[in-house]
Amino acid sequence: MEYLVASAIGLTTAVGVYLVLRPHSFPVVIGMALLSYAVNLFIFAMGRLVVHQPPVLQPEATGYADPLPQALVLTAIVISFGMTALFVVLAMRGYLESGSDRVDGRGRRTPPAVEETR
Amino acid sequence: MTGWIVLPIVLPAAVAAFLLLALSRDLQRQRIVSATASLLLLAIAVHLQALASDGVTRPYFVGAWPAPFGITLVLDGLSATLVLLNAALAAAVVIYAAGGWDARGRHFHPMFHFLMMGVNGAFLTGDVFNLFVFFEVMLIASYGLMLHGGGAPRLRAGFHYVAINLTGSTLFLFAVSLIYAVTGTLNMADLAVKIPAVRPEDAALLRTGGLLLIVVFAIKAALAPLHWWLPNAYAAAPGPSAAVFMIMTKIGAYAILRVSTLIFGPEAGAVAGLAAPWILPAALLTLGIGAAGVLAGRRLVDIACFAALWSMGSLLVAVGLLDGPGISAALYYTVHSTLAGAALFLLADLVAERRGRWRDRLAMAPPIAQALPLSAMFFVAAIAVAGLPPLSGFLGKVLILDAARASAWGVWVWAVLLGTSLVVILGFSRAGSALFWKTRPAEAGAAGAAEARAGLRLGVVGVLLGATLLLSVFAGPLTRGFDAVAAQVLAPSGYVAAVLGGAPAAPGMRR
């Protein structure tokens, strides 16, 4: 299970980094979302991968699942969800006001014909 | 009583919510409430400063949960000084913004107070994860403030600003979870206790986490080569927002200082002095880039941005020394560069709105209205920022140079800091003569008439510049105070004992 989780996190992060470096706003938004999923899984895994264990210490329990990373993940999810929403709105407003979804500083104006076909 | 410690976070949060829910359509009342709340925050910060001036570290346990488990806020000399600086800057900027900027978009004042909540929380928290949370509160509010007023150039710069900060937040979470995985705690005092006992086979993971954390703080502090976001973002932001953002880069420097002394200090075993080899060279590079930008800037606001970058370089040189005189000089320079830099951004805003279509470009334009007070203020601000005698920038620079003498990098610090100062002076003289002297006759019916309420805003800039004057007049007592703060910061055992050991019994949060 460790290998599966670790490679999944690694792959998601790699795809996220690649997409964040793209020159258009939509891939950047998706890349950010993937990065935030990867980091959420990462925090979760840092509490150790434990199954079928109670999240609190009990006298009769043989082990426990660390509850703190779960609380941290919850906070991180809420924040990244809000941030992604804001980021989408910003990308949309930027596209509507400047007529281009490029974010690398090039091609600031799309020809009107291209704009109309969208 | 230590219940005061939570007020700089709770008050702005309550005020922001109240402004948003009750007064969202009534700008005039928003201004009154917002300005009153800012002055109240200033009074609270003064009280906290008085409380902290006895050199005792005071923890506050939210909900009376004991230290490693609950949310801990910690008031010591360092956090009290920075909260007071933030409150003073906030009061000035809110009054400036009430002179017209807050009417160019919605919700300026609520976002401003949410920003205050995040900034004060970041200074006061004693927990790395809550530092992340308060960073996010601050950043969300700063996105709103940066985009205030809208427009395509601002949106484009805003997208980049949000993207770099989201990436920074992701790295922050990676760093925090790596540190948690190794130590099992995120409370800073508890980390200071547990890190020296980390097993050698886990040290590499801890180093990775620690260095990632420093990278995140370096992004916030605009330390080269992670500084490229700053000039674009601050130049596109509205004047008052850029002025209040001057405190946000300082949070990065504060966080670097806090974790390098408390968590990765000399006692930290395998990770002792983790960031020390990187900060000073990077800060010298920042100085060079900042000075080059000041010289190359084509608008006053660009020059103000790169001057802010340059001042972050000087500040981080002092932080990078990581000894008593260095930290003391860094604190003095922090106060100076925040106030003087904010004044410069506000001046750029005032100049830009008076020059019609020329804005603040360094090009020939008709003479501006109120040229005399504005040019006098620019002269004072330029002297303060560039660090010429007699103002506080000069004293701050002398303190940094004096502190650097003992360092192995001393020669480099002297050469780069003094060399780039000369370049910055050249940049400012070029800007001043282009803006105020090289004028051409006004066109018939030209724009550039001053707005009615400019007197108040000029007054605010005057007060900020007056503060730098006071900083230099009272430099003696101030540096003695900062020396005491530096000694406190360099003795983390007091911090640890206050948070973990001296934890008072349950509901007694007051001493």
C-alpha cells in the first residue's frame, strides 16, 4: 500500500507541476488543483498509513490512527477549495477583460475573429 | 492579564465581519468604523508593547488547552514590536484609503481588516500550522486588496500573484507535514524540544522539511531568486494596498528569524543552522537586483517596488547574521523600511493621479498641482529610503554595517550594501528630477487637477515621513529596546519554558 500511495502522490504532484508551468490559465488552474490534492494526500500519509485502528488511545487498543493529520487535512482542504474557487474566478475575469487566456505575458491580444468563435 | 494577546486577532475579525454584514452598502459609515477600529487596534498594540517590554514571554492558550495540544499564541518582544508596527501602518493606510481609493471597488475596508487579522495572527502564533492558516487568511485578503478597482493589467498581475502564493502554500503544507512526520508536533516550543532528539536516520527528512519551510518564507520575503513576483504585483496593486503590503514581506523575514532561532537554532542537533548558509548570499543578490531595478525603473511605482526589494535585501542581510547586533539592526531597519516604503508607495499614488495621462512615468509632463509639498515629501522619502543622513534609513544601514563587521561575509556586506546604496541614490535623483523639474507647459484644459480631499492624504504621508524622523531622533532608546528583544530571541529556552513549562493550570490564562 505504501508504494501505491507514494507513487500516486508523486505522479499527481508531477502532473500538477507540469500543468502549472503551462502558458494558458486553464491548465494552471487544473495544475493547482492537482497540487493541492497531492499535498492533502501527502499530509494524510505523513500520519502513517494505518487501517482498522481507532483514532484515539484506548487502554484495550493495540494501536491507533493519528487523528491530527486528519484535522490538518480538513483545514487544508477547506483553504485550497476556497483558493481554487477564487483562482477560477480570477482566470475567468482575466480572460473576459483582456480577451486572452495566456498567462506567460505573450500574445496579450487574441484576434477578434478567434474571440468570437469561442 | 494575558487575554489581551488574542485581541489583535479577534478585533479585526469581528470588525471585518461587521463591516461586511451590517454596513456593506454604506461607505461613509464603513470609513468611520474602520478608522476607529484601526485606532483601537493601535491602542491595543501599544498596550501589548508595554506589556512585553519587561522581557517576559507570555503565552495565551486558546480555550485553555495546554501547550502542545491546543492553539497557542505567544507574545514576546519580537511579536509585540511587529504587531505595533503593523497597527501603526494600518491606521495610516486606512485613513489614506478613506480619501477616495475605497470607493473604486467594493469591500475595501472588510478585506483590510481581514488582512490585519492574518498579519497579527502570523506574528503572534506559536504553532507552525497556525502560521500557515494565518498566512492564508492574510493572502486571501491581500488578493482582494490587490485586485481592488479591477482592470485588465491588475487582473493579469493578480493571476500571477495568486499562482505564486498558491504554489508557496502547497510547499508550506509539504514542509509542515514532513516536519510533523518526523517530530510528531507542530508547536514551535515543542519542536524546539523534540528536534535535538530526532533519530539520525530521520535527519534527512527533517532537513528537507526545514529547507522547504525556509523556501516558502523566502518567497514571502521576496528573497532573490524567489523575488520576481513582487515588482509586478505591487506595481499593479492600488497605492494604499501596496503600502500595507510592505508589512507582508516583513512577515517572511520574521518567520525566517523565528524558525532559525527557535527551531533550527544552535541546539537543534542535525538541523542546527539549517538556513544560515543560504540567507546572507541570497540577501546580497537581492540588494543587487533591487538597486538595478531602482535605476532601470520607468515609473515611480516601479522604483518604489524595487526600493522595497532592495530594503528587503538589507533587512535579510541583518537577519542572516543571526547574532544579537544583527537582529537588533534588522528590527530597527524593519520599522524604518516599512514606514518609509509605505510613504513612497502613497506618494507614487498621489503623483500619478495628478499627472493625467502621464501617470507616474518618468517622462516630461506639465507641472503638477501641489508640486511644492509633494516634491518636498518625495525628497524626504527618497533620503529616508536610500539611507542618507540624517534620517532613519542611514542609521539602520549603519547598524547593519556595524553588525556585519564580525561576520565572515563582512567585506561583501560592506561592499554590496554601500555600492548598491549609491545606485539607489542615483535612481531616486533621476526619478525626482524627471517628475518634478523637467516639466513642459500645460496643455489647454489639461487634466491633473487635485482632488478635493488630498489634504488629508498628504497629511498621512507627512505623518509616515515624520515617523521616520522620530525613528532617527529616538534611535538611542529604540536600539537599546531592540537589543533586549534580540537577546530574548536568541535565548529560546525562555520561550520554551514559558509555553511548555510555565503553563498555568486550566482555566487560569491570566497571571
